[in-house]
Amino acid sequence: MATEKGKGHTMWGGRFATAPSDIMEAINASIDVDQRMAEQDVAGSRAHADMLAEMGIISEADNEAIQAGLDQVLAELRAGTFPFDRALEDIHMNIEARLKALIGEPAGRLHTARSRNDQVVTDFRLWTRGALNEAMDRLRELQRVLAVRAGDETETVMPGFTHLQTAQPVTLGHHLLAYVEMFQRDRARLFDCALRLNESPLGAAALAGTGFPIDREMTAEALGFDRPMANSLDAVSARDFALEALSALSIAATHLSRLAEEIVLWSSAQFSFATLSDAWSTGSSIMPQKRNPDAAELIRAKAALITGQFTSLQGAVKALPLAYAKDLQDDKVLTFAAFDTFDLCVRAMAGMMETISFNHEAMRAAAAKGFSTATDLADWLVRELGLPFREAHHVTGALVALAEAKNCDLSDLSLEEMQGEAAGITDGIYDVLTVEKSVASRTSYGGTAPVRVAEEVANWFERLGLDAQK
Ligand code: ARG
């Protein structure tokens, strides 16, 4: 149903003599983006029409015609036969115009006591609520993958780093569970956002409410909202639900990016800690030996895009006077893109982590390098010889310097050499210098010891609804 040029716009053209210029139409139209809210728009219209009829604002007969027409609209949308028309700007006017074509006059009564300003943000809240739930589910799937992998690696020793310098040995299971914790907080942030988002703007009309005797509780309930929003100006102009969603996505994407960075490092020849499966590697067109972690690199880049979408939306909103302004149309461009990108990244990460193989020998060898058990040596001096920690630190430092000068490991120093720094040292010292002993000793709550990690894996299996390990 194209607009006839020269007669103004079919929906709002009453006072206009001519149609908008082509460029005006191009900058103004949002249908290419907001058609993704078609089903939400139909749901909002159904609830609104039911309420109008219930309150006697439109007749039952009109409501029946509207509901039947919306059935048809929905069927066409799902069949892919709905005739979208850019001249009708957005999803709201496309659907209303189609309804008019299908049922005639009653369609014109649907917009009573409603404006596109409350309509669009109702649709957008409904869409974002669904997207938040999907994002939470996706993150949960990734957590499950990580927890399962962690369960197989509770005893695998790898270097733990600070400043990317070998610090102390840790277990790979412990390292993987660190991300499960982060993604849990990310899910909690998305969940909180969905809770706060769940109020209905419908019935705020253009900005000031309406003189019709509407029942906002009724439409709120029909759409699964907890309650109607209390202030009509706030209802049509607030976008903090989208900002909150994007900021939570941006933080979660930052976590994905950190893990992605570790995949890039670990799969390098220099680290050789891990190998991505063929399905998650790419080749080079010139260097036949290459096996590139492209998906991980792209997750790193896309995390920045999501943060950009958050800051773009914040920039668009921060200087808007109340209430609605058309700037708010582009909120959906940013939000849809952020959720799409996030979805892709989480799925790619889950796929990579499900099939990545870990090189236990390389991890163990690296863990043993760099005097990673020096802290264990110092702790032994404190425990066994009663040295103050500061003095033990000093003695250990001297032993590290000696080993460095001799180009050997701490465990290669002779007992006499050890005793040269602290006379009381006995054979027992060698027990704490292996990486296995080191990690096994870290049994404090939250520590890296295999027993603790196995407990945490069991916890996560329960929380994530995974079957206990055989
Ligand atoms: N397509 C518009 C949007 O996405 C709908 C609201 C238009 N309201 C208006 N007063 N022009 O924001």
C-alpha cells in the first residue's frame, strides 16, 4: 500500500499538501530495523484493543474485527508475505495500514488513546525482555561447557600469571571456573535489568496520558509486565532499560574478550598450551602451516563494538529534553546490533571451548619454569623453621638468585647450597618444590588445590543442572 505522492502521508498527512522528499523518507524510515518488533507490536495492539473494548471505548464488534485482522497480519508476518512499505515509515504504521486494508474502518479505531510514542517503547521493552532472556540462556550454555571442561582438568597444572609473568602454579580447572564465575555475574546483571525493565509504558500516549478512561493495569498484565509505569513523561522518554541492557552486555562481552585473548595466547607456538579444533580454526592463504584463532580474535574486536553501541546510545540519550524525540528511533539499531553480536560471540566461544584441546605437558613444563614455587619455599621456611615471612622471602630471593646464576631450577639446588642461606633447611624442602605439591597445598577456600576445584566443579554442576560426573 504505497503512499500516493502529492497527497501527503496516509497516516499523518492531513495537514500536508505534498509527500516527503525521497531523502526525508530515507532518513526517517525505520521499517528495515523495527520490523523485528512486528510480533511485539501485534501483541501490544491486541492488548490495547481488548482493553478499549472492555472499557467501552470501542465496540465489541470493532474489537473482534481488529483481533481477527491482527490474526491475519500475524499469519502474513510469519509466512513472510506481509507487504512492508518504506513509505509507511515504521512497523507501527505498516501494521496499522495493513489492518486497514484487511478490515477497513475498525482499524482506524485501534489508535484511540494511544500514540506511537508509547507504542514503540512498549514493543521495544517486550523485545528487549525476550533478548535478555536469550542472552542469559546462551551464557548459561557457555558456563556449562566451561564447567564440564573444568571437571576434566581439576588436576592439570598450568602457570598462573600476574603481569603475564609466571607467578604460581594453578590448576586449569580453577582457571576455567574463574570465567564461570564472571559469566554468572553477567547473567545476574542481565536478570536485574529484565526485572527493572518490566513495567508497561502503554497508555502514556504521546507524553501526557489520555482523557479516555483506559485501564493501564489491564494492558500491563496482558503483556506480562509487573505494573504500568507511574509517569507518562518517563514512560515515553526513558531508555535506561536499553542502556542498562547494553552496559551489561558490554561487561559480559569484555569477559568473553579476555577469554578470547587467552585462547589467542594459548594457541600460539610460543605458549602451545592449547589447540583449537579444525572447526574453530582458519588457515592462511599463503602460509600453509598456519592455524589461526580467528573466532577468538573477532570476539575480541566485537566486544569493542558492543561497548561502542552502549556509548553511542548513551550519547544519543544524554542531551534529550523530555519527552520523546526522534533520536530515540535509533536506539533499536544499536540495541538489536549489540544483542546479535553478543549472541554470535557467546555461541562461538562455547563452540571453541567445547572442542579446544589442552596440551598438559606444555602447561606443566611452563608451570615449573620461572621459579614458580618460590612462594612455597618461603612458606616452608615460615612453617618449618619459624622464620618471619619477610625473612623467609629474603632467603628465598637469595636462593632464586643462586639458581638463576647456575641456570637451574630451585629443586636442582643441593641441600648444602640451600643451607648456605638458612642453616636449618632439611630434605623436606624438596617436597614443596614440585608444581603438583604447590597446587595441592593451596586448599584455602577459593584456592586452586584440586580438591577445592573438584568441589567447585560439583557446585557448578548442580547450579547449572548438569548431571554429576561419573
Ligand atoms: N518509529 C518511531 C521510533 O522508533 C516510532 C515513534 C514515532 N513517534 C513520533 N512522534 N514520530 O521511535
